[in-house]
Amino acid sequence: MECTRCGACCVAPDIAALDKPLGMRCPHLSEENLCTVYDRRPSVCRSYQADEVCRLIEAPTLDERVQKYLELFELGAEAATLRQKGCTSMRQARGAL
């Protein structure tokens, strides 16, 4: 499957290499949903391949795609808790849960 550059993989999952918690927008994701550090992105981002999940979460907006991703993996409540507690890093998130 070809990447659609929808941005969901840069928002929905946590990314330890970037200290980015679950459900939070990567600080390197541009408004156009493109990586601003693409040439220097961590290996976890380099190795990610578009797959069936991308098809399952298709939606008109990034927020809708992220919500569908979180629901698919039953992470919606956890992400909501992290947002409510204002967690901006995985270190904060670990302490909040």
C-alpha cells in the first residue's frame, strides 16, 4: 500500500524516540502533514510502512483519522486521559497513568 501522507502515524501512536506521547501531534509534523525532519527522522519512523491500518482509519480529517486509530487499538480512553492531564512527553505520560 502506498503512503497517503495523512499524518495519522505522526499523531496517534506514541513515538519513544521522539518522546512523543500517545495521541499527541509530533512536533515535527507540518501543517501540511509532512515531516519537517524527514532526512533525520528516527529509525522507527523510517521503518514504518503503510498497511491495512491506513485503509481502516481513512477519514476526511486528521482528527477523525487519529480518533479511528485510537479506537481501533482501544486506546481512546488512555489518550483522552493524557490530553486531559496535559502530558506533552512520554515521561510525563508514564507518570500520569
